[in-house]
Amino acid sequence: MSQNVIIEILLAVLTVAIGVGSFVGASRANSSQAAGTRAAIDAAAYERAKLIYESAIDTLQEQIQALRVQMSTLDEEVIKLQRTNQSLMIRVGELQATNSELTKQISELKEKRL
């Protein structure tokens, strides 16, 4: 074999080796880039989920606060209604006593007429 043939074979082997190396390097780069992209997508999804979750918690806390205010107002109203009810019950008792007394007086007047 001549030197030219050997050099051509070596150049061909070197070209194939460089091609294989480039292919492997490109595959690894694509794999790394894909992993990086997945990590970025996962991080973005996590941030969106976190924002949604925190927003939901804030909304629930606002609703709880509103319910507490409403409950306090209703408690005050119940106390007022209980006081009104109590005074009305006293007034009903007074009116029943007055009614009873008037009924008795009417009966006495009817008896005197007869």
C-alpha cells in the first residue's frame, strides 16, 4: 500500500471519528437542553400553581374576615332582639293583668245592673 492510500484511509477514519464525536456531542447538548427546558417549564408551572394557591388562600381569608364581621353584627342584632322580646313579654304580662282587672270590673258592673 502506498502512503497516499494509507493517508486517505486515516483521513477517512479521522473524518468518521469526528462525525461520530460531533453526533454524540450534539445528542448530549440536545439532551441537556431538553432537561434544562423541562426544568424551566416545571419551575414556571410551580410558580403559576403557587400564585393560584396563594390567591385562593387570600380570597378565603378575606371571606373568613367578612363572615366574622357579619357574625358580630348578627350577634349584636340577636342581643337587641332578645332585649326587645323580653320587654314585650313584660308588657304582655302587664296587659294581661290589666285585661283581667277590666274583665273583673265589667263582671261586677253587670252584676250590679241585674
